[in-house]
Amino acid sequence: MSSETPQPGPPARSRGYYKRQIEQEAAKQGLTSEEYGVYKGSTGSAIKPVNSAGGLLFLAVLISLFSAVVVGAAIILLTGEGVTNWVQFIIGCSIVLVLVPTSWAYYFKERKAARLRKAAGKTLEPPTRRSGRPDW
């Protein structure tokens, strides 16, 4: 048996990480999770995230338009007489089935949060660092 103590590594991300981040940020600002809306931090993001209701609306519309193009191409492939690459077809359709509802769900969640904050007269300060790391 070794008497060495294990070295602490980077914290492992478990399920519900972003949900806990939302709850912590909301509590710091005196808001409920519903009033806070979508996650506003940039943890895990290479670029600055778009978190406003208007920005999420733009992204949802953009994703929907690109998805309409994918669906149109899928219809052309199905009705045409060429060889269809079924793997690409199924992957493309599954991405559309996931991205479109998710993007609109984020938009509606943030729009509801903005309305709740406005009705309660509360403001929101975006996080400047990760909430889960008190030593930062």
C-alpha cells in the first residue's frame, strides 16, 4: 500500500452542471431559476455566448431556415432516382429533429425569464466567472 495521497485533478463535470450554475447565479442575484433564464456564463464556450431573447430568436430563426434547406434537400433525394447515402441522410434529419426544437425552447425560456424580470422590476447582471469555482 502506498502512503501517497491522491492528487486532486480537474473537477469532473457531472449531469446537471449547468442547471446548478443557473441556480447559483440566480441565488447570487436574488432571482429564481425561472427568472434567470438560460445559462449566461461562457464556461465551456470558445466564443462569447448569445443569451438575450433577441439573440436567441435570431439563432432559432437561422437554424430553422437552414433546417428547411436540409428538409428540402432530403425531399429531393427521396424523390430523385440517384443513389442516396442513407447514413448522411439519417444523420442530417436527426440533427434537424434535435436542433430546431432545442433552439426554440431556449428562446421561449429566455423570453419568459425576461418578462418575469421586467414584471418584478429586477435586473440581471451577467456572470463574470464560473459560480462553481469559489477559488477563482
